[in-house]
Amino acid sequence: QVQLVESGGGLVQPGGSLRLSCAASGKFFSNMGWYRQAPGRQRELVARITRGGSTNYAAPVKGRFTISRDNAKNTVYLQMNSLKPEDTAVYYCNVQKLLTSEDYWGQGTQVTVSS
């Protein structure tokens, strides 16, 4: 069983920055990513990174967010800059096991962008 520990959420003013981290127990993950869910909306992909480092981003965050990973630490990061009120949501970490493609989710961390 894979355990995911997320950290880094909080309250920030518009234009500010936050860095989310997600540390996974176990080894050998293929895709790692971040999703978010705002009140009354469906969960949506924010950014994803492959084991080799290829990335893709949702259109609303391109140019503002950067996803990265440390395979030695089994940790994925999300650097969020120029935050906007519409970025307010619960952010969830997601990882896939390399051999089985099983999905695992973090417990979620709240990000609130407000003045």
C-alpha cells in the first residue's frame, strides 16, 4: 500500500507563491501529478510529470506553475507562482505504480488565494 504525504498548502494573497510537496512511500512510480477540486466543481488535472521528466499542464496554469520530481526521494513538487483567486481549491497528489499502473491519491491540501 502506497502512502502519500502532502504539504505546503495555505492562504496566500493574489500574486503570491506556494510550493506543494508530496512524498510517496515505496518505490518506482511512473506518472506523478497534481489535481485540484474547487467547491461545486469536478476534480481536474493541474500538472503531470513522467518518470523521465516530461510534463504537461492544464491551460489555466501554464506559465505560472511548475511541476518537478525527485525520483530518489519519491517526491513530486508543484511550484505555484502568480496565484489567482480562481486557483483556490483542494489540491491532490496522484501517483501511479510503474509496474501495475495502480493509482494512489493523497489526502488533499487546501490552497486559498484571497486578499
